[in-house]
Amino acid sequence: MEEVTARGGVKNETCFQHAEFLAIQDALKDNNLYGELKGATMYVSCEPCPMCMGAILYEEFDRLVYGAKLEDSDKYYCPEVLISCEDIAKNIKNRKIEIVNMMRKEAVEVLKKAGENS
Ligand SMILES: [Zn+2]
């Protein structure tokens, strides 16, 4: 059974307030899940940036599911470093992560609305 252990949303006050960082921090600190994210799945509406992908790999998530691609975010929401999460995952040794891209079209619509409101 899967259960939601933490949630995060983008806050643009500092570079460390990306949704993935906030969700990981919430899981580790607030829910006391240190060492327990190994094997978990991270669901995000947009492909993680390289910084967040590094954190996801560091915490040893088994699976990443995302919607919009970084190029979509770059086009509709905010400037991105366009290095795909798949490319980052290929370049780390001794860590395996399943990466699934789904519902891209729906996620792009969410990004467009967020871009219009920011
Ligand atoms: Zn990020």
C-alpha cells in the first residue's frame, strides 16, 4: 500500500524552496522518516531540476513519476537548467531509479496557469 508521507509546493523565496526539497525536508524532519525514503516514490507535476534530482537520488527513492518536462517549465513557468532527470540518473553509480513520465499535457496546463499568476 502506498501512502503520502509528505507534500511540497514551490515557494520562490530561495533556491532551496523547490517542491521536491520541501517535500523531502517535510518527510525527513517533520515526519521523522530519516533513512526511510529508500524505496519510496516521488510524484511531481514537473520534472525535477538538476538540484532536486540530486536530492531524490541522494535519498534513494526507487521511483520518480513526473508530468511536465523541464522544457515545458522553461517555456511556460520559469527559466530552467535543461538537463533531464533521466540524464542525471544515468550518470550516478550504484543507484537505480525508475523514472516515469505521464500526464504531460495536463501538467503543462497547470504550469501555464502558474506562469500566468506569477
Ligand atoms: Zn528543483
